[in-house]
Amino acid sequence: MEIKLTKDQKKILNKPSDIYPIMREILMRDNKIDRNREHFWAVGLGQSLLLQYVELISLGGTKRTTVEPMNVFRLAVMKGSARIILVHNHPSESLEPSDPDKNVTDRLYQVGKILDVEVDDHLIITPKAFYSFAESGLLAELAKSTEYVPQYELEERYRREKEAIVKEMLELQEKMLKDALEEGRKVGLEQGEKTGEKNKAIEMARAALAEGLDVKLIMKLTGLTKKVIEGLRE
């Protein structure tokens, strides 16, 4: 669930831990009962560290919550985020990272490398303070770990997940373009419709190439020939 942000909250962060005041406000919005449950959020940032979104990934019990990589990175890929910050709260108000905290950070860091979405930090927060994996040096330590470096099978699975996310994005773009073409037909813009269809396919192909999709898959998605698609690389 994407969290609604105020205009003041959508700002450039000088460092990842600058997100803490915003996340504290979000945590304190919940009633006391919900604050006693563990929340896990993903925060999307642009290249300039502009805050793009905050998404609640999961809401668990008093000790832990379940986090799946696909859910963490879906919105980042859809919005073209360059990097993300992971954030979760400890209802116990302990700032000590647990072994499960380290394991999920390690795993998501490796998935981020495959999806070209950098994991900048992981914050453990309470209403009074926070712990930063990056500022403590723990993130750099976990980055050296090979425990979650995917073997061929996992890497292929993550590649397919990326294609599924990109396909979803392209389908959304296609729907928007179809809606625009329908409006054009209403005012008799037949020529505009033909041009729009071709431009739509080319636009989709360029976006797919930028995401590294296979040419054969792009041909199926757009209906363009291999020659036309290859020409878009130039």
C-alpha cells in the first residue's frame, strides 16, 4: 500500500537516514495497537535522492513480518526508481538488528543488484530513535556476503520477475495510449490513429530495450519486426 505523502515530505534527502523524521511521522499516524506490530516499508528515490514514494510492504506481529522481494521492488521498477531505502520498526523499541533483519537485508541487497535498483540503507526505527545499516557499516559488510548471491536458477527467476513487472508497466502504457487513440477516433483523426499506433509500438519497444528485455519478447509485445526493433538501438 502506497503511503500518501505531503508536499513537504516529497523532498531531496541529503543522506538516506534523513528519511527517519518522515517515517516516524508515518509510524505515529497509526493507533497504539498498530504501532505494536512490526511494519516493513520500502522508500523509493530518484537519481537526485528525491523522495518518490513510501510503500507499506507488510504488517506483521509483535516480533517480525514477512517480506517478499517481488513486493519490495515492484513499485520501484514501475516508477523507475534508482534506489530504495528499507525501513522497519521494532515494537520492542530495541535498535539492535536481529539475524532475520540481517538476512532479509542481505537478500534484498542482492536482488536489487539484479534489478538495477540500489539498496541504499535499511533503517530500524522506534518513536524515539533509529539504527542505520549504512551509517553503522553493517550494510557494507553484508554487501560482501555471498550467502544470497543468486546461482543461475535464482538469477533466471529474478530476470523473469523483472520481465513481468516491465510487461505490467508496458500494458499500463498501452492502455493509456489506447484511451488517447479512442478519443482521437471520436473526432475523426484516422491518420492520427495510425501514426499513434506505430508511435505507441516504437515507444513501448524503446522502453523494453532500456529494461534489457529480449528482442523476441519485445516483438510479441509490440508487433514490430526484428529489423525495426534492432534499429532502435542505434
